[in-house]
Amino acid sequence: MSNAPVSCCDRRVADDPLLDSPDDPSDRLSDALVDLLLGGRCVGCARPGRVLCRPCDAGLPDRPHPAWPTPAPSGLVTPWALAPYDGVVRAMVVAHKEHRLLALRAPLGVLLARAAAATGAGEPVVLVPVPSRPASVRQRGYDPTHALTAHAALLLRATGWDVAVRRLLHSRPGVVDQAGLGAEARAANLAGSMCCPTSVLRRFATRHRRASLVVCDDVLTTGATAREAQRALEAVGLAVAGIATVAATRRRLPTARGGGPDRLSDPALSSQPPTD
Ligand SMILES: [Zn+2]
């Protein structure tokens, strides 16, 4: 099949194969029954029932956009995202990551699959999740980024893509939680924090010599994480075709006079690459 941005990214229709969620239990139970049995609420609107009600699901974005952070890390390949990191999408990401609402993996996986397809990476494609901190994985008992990436690959394969997921990147010790850190602090925290172990690279080279790599994450903030993942892959001779994320944060830019923030930059809705 073509490796151009595929039709599944260009529209959201009832027979869109990316919308078939193979393991979504909400399709098997009515909202009322889910609420009765589990006391569930939609993370988007608090409607009783499934964790993402049909109206909120139907309102999810379906068009990926280049999502350049401002400022963008030097050398960053084009990042793609489906939405600004707010509203329903933000609620979904937080609930999936922090509260292990695993039913959200399916709709979030759809968004990530659309972003990955939009990178234009030539097949075969290997999706590379950014590594979570081992302490976070132990604490959560779950690796949300890998889970989303694996689900995105599952959906893309169902539409005919030659795509695999490989954990090429490992985290080095010493990285602290990024939450609350500014752009410079994030970059410093992450510098040299990822690596591709020789044994992993050897297995990859044997099985995926011609593959295009797409780095996957749930949220793009300053771009520091994506850039570090790209650096670590390039350091072992692997080229990165693109960055795919579910959402990108809106960032306030300082005024030209050096004052406080005065306008919103919406990287998920802007396609302007960095000029530096
Ligand atoms: Zn809802």
C-alpha cells in the first residue's frame, strides 16, 4: 500500500478501519450496564457509562498536523500530533497514564496511528516508543507509551501497513520526572538520557535493515524528549523519519519586548517549521 499520508488520516468515517477497536469492552455493554456494574464515567464529559462516550469519541480530532514546539530543539525531525493537549484528549491521556483506564488505549491508539501514518515514513515502518522511566513503569505497573504504540501498530497493520514496534531505546538512570520543568530544564534533564544497547541494535539490524523509524510518544511538550530519542537513535546510525504523538501542548510565547506571554502558540494547528 502507499506510504503517503493514508486515507485513514484524511477522514473519519463509519467504516474507517482505524476506528475498529479490537479490545474495547464498551462495545459489548451498554452505557447503563457499565455504569451499574463499574460506576464508570466518561473522562471527557462525565456522562455515566463507558470511559469515553460516543459523542466525545465522535468529536475526537481526525487530522494530524505538524506540531512544532516553540522554540523547537535544533535538528528535530517533523513532529506530528492530532490535537492540542487540552480538553477531552488531555483528560484521556491523563486517565490512561495516571489512572490506568486501559479502555482508553484503543481510542488513543487510533490518534497515534493517524499521526504515525502522517509522517510519510516509507514501509516497512518501525514504531519506537520513547522509553518510560523504569521507576514510573514499576510504580504504575504499566508502560502507557509502549501500550499506545503497540495498539497503533496493531491498527495500522489491520489497514495493510508493514509496521512493527521495537523498544530500541532504554533510559539511563538519573532522569527525574519532567513534570513542572521548563524547556531548558527538560533538555538538561534528558541530555544523554537514552541509549540503544548494542544487543538491541544487533537484533534490530538483522530483522529490520530497511525500516523507517518513527518515534512515538503520547504528548509533545518542548520537544526535548523526542529530540533526545532522535539523538540516541542517530548515535547508532539509525535515521528517524518522523515523530508521532497524540497531542502537543499549547505554549505561550514571550512578547517581542521581553514581557510576559501575550498569545497562544498552537503547535498542533500550525505547520510552520523552526527557522533557526
Ligand atoms: Zn463524553
